[in-house]
Amino acid sequence: MEIAGSIALVTGANRGLGRVLATALLDRGAKTVYAAARNPESITDPRLTPVRLDVTDPASVAAAAELAADATLVVNNAGVGSNGSLLTAPDLDAARKVLETNFFGPVNVSRAFAPILGRNGGGALVNVLSVLSWLAPPVTADYSAAKAAAWSFTNSARWELRGQGTLVVGVHVGYMDTDMAAHVEGPKVAPEDLARQVLDAVENGQEEVLGDELSRGVKAGLAGPVAAFER
């Protein structure tokens, strides 16, 4: 699909990759960009249309879908970071929050907007996933589980929505140079670079983005022995 003239909604658009994607959409000629966040007052770019959205709250999602009923492109970007091991955590309350936001959040938004995209000609649905959809070290066990589930959902949504002409794009990447990964030492992808790859994929009809060398290597190794992923 063409970005120029499109009407996009980006969740988690107040910071990190979401904010960069919202700006990049405008730079490519999107007609309207709905910038969704729990606190819409945090959206400061006057070119964006702020939308209050908590992806874990079905009523909030329904209200956003009513407001953005002209959308032709939806980007599920909102997410929270990991709380660690599922075996040693004192309870599973934090893990449930990770799952509610990183898995059920995209499901909620996609359920609300899939019919809208269909009515508006098909368009595209983008789910920002992670290399941790495939890697599951104990320190990110809850986050990895949520992203693995979101990857599976992305695959089924792609299959289900293809008939209405909706392109479904799954985006995998390792660490990005954003606040969420500020504590991490090592190579990081610039969010501007990943945003470019994502929007190129949308325009070229590409169903998957492997945003860095790590993601490409891990995806290529999925057919190998399980122990290789621990190394």
C-alpha cells in the first residue's frame, strides 16, 4: 500500500519507536496520523492527532476505533518491558501485566480495527514483535512468552485477513536505542532505521521485517538444535 495519503494509527506513539514511526509516517506523506497513548497530553508534535488509548482496556480500544474509523494502517507498537523469570518471581502478577500489554493488547486493537481496515480497502496491520519471540533467556521469560504468543497471533491474523486484502507485517528486532533498552550494553538499532524498514515493508507488500543481524541469524537458526539458542 502507499503511505502517502494513508490514515494511520500508531499505539505507544508518545516515545521510542512509536514516536519515530508516527513522525516517519508524516514525512512519507500520510494524510493523518493518530498518535495513541495512555496519556495523549504526552503527544507534543502538533502535526499528530492525539488519541487516548490503553490497549489493555477494551472500552478504551473501542473508543479509539470509533474515533479513527477512517484508518487504513494500524501499527501495534505499545508494550512494556520484562520482569524476569516465570519460575522464581514471587508471584505472576507482573507477568500477567506483560501478557496483557504485549499479547492481549495487540489482539484487542487488531480485533477492533480489522473490520475497519477491511471496510477501508484492506490496508495494513503492523505488529512490532522482537527477536525474543524466538529467544527465551530466563531474565526475559515473561516478555519472551508474550512476544512468542504475539508472533503466533500475527501469523494467524495474516492468514485470516489476507482475504480482505489486509497486509499483516510482523517486525522482529533485537535491542533498539530507546529508553526501554537504556540499561543494555551492546549493539542497538536506531529506531529511525527500523521505522524506515517497517514503512518500506508496508509499501512493498513485505510480510516480515528482520530488523537487525541478530534477528536474521536467529530466524535462520530456528530449524537447528534447541541448545544452539542458549549459546
